[in-house]
Amino acid sequence: MAFMLVAVMIFFAMVAIVYFTITSSKLRDTADDLREEEAKELARQMAGTPELMFSKQASPYSSSVDFDKAFALSKMNVYKNKYWNLDYLMIEKVYPSSINEDCTSGNYPDCRYLILIDNTRGNYTGTQTAPVAIVWWDPKLESIGNYRFQLGRIHALAHDPTK
């Protein structure tokens, strides 16, 4: 009889261990999904911040990213590191394609990547993207008030407080 009680207790202990292992695995997956969704929402929200938003008065393009503002912000390290809790923020021109280079004062605006924040030390895993419209002033254009519009993406990676 004592042997049966020990066997039943061991059986229920093994069932409990399997149950808790499966539950904790699902919990980790749920936490990873929530972190990924938070990063995607962060990328979408960055396009709407006043620092990056195209704000021509009464413009139907007000949800676009002003590439001129973003380029000026990329030179202001103190401002962006103090107010944005991000490890990585980049704006990429997608279509029509430009030269495949980072933006510098020499090739602006004919560049493809504008990196605003890069505190990742080469580890870009977990970076989320959101599509955006990119706008910048082009004095060569005669239409639409000298503004050029282009399809782009914004890449963002939230600051991980555990690191």
C-alpha cells in the first residue's frame, strides 16, 4: 500500500512538472509576442512625432516623415538620446530607390539610409519596421510646392532595460 501511494505521488509530481513547463513556455512566447508588437507600434508612432512629422499647414500629407527634419535631427546627439528611449532608429527610402548609402552632408538627399540612433553595437535583432511616406524639399521641382514624396520605412528598436 505504501509503495502505491509513493508511485501515485511521483506520477502527480511528474504531471505537475510537465504542466508547469508547458505553461512557462507559453508565457515566454506571449512575452516575446508582446515585445514584438510593442516595437511595431513604436515604429508606427515614431512617424507621428512632431520632431519627424511633415507639418506643412493644412496639408493632406501631415502623416508623412519630413526627411529634412530627420536629417537635421541626426546631427543632434544630445536631443535624441535624452528624449527618445530607443536603441535604434533608422529611416530608409524604399521606392524609387536611391544610391545604397548612409546619408551624409555630401550625398543628401540622394541617399537611402538615415540612421538617427544606433546604440546597438551591431546587434539589430528585434528591430521592427513600419511603412511611411517620406517628404523633403527639392528646389528643382515646380509641382506640389517643391516637395518630393517617396515611399519609405522606419526601423525602430526599443531600449531594453535589462541590458
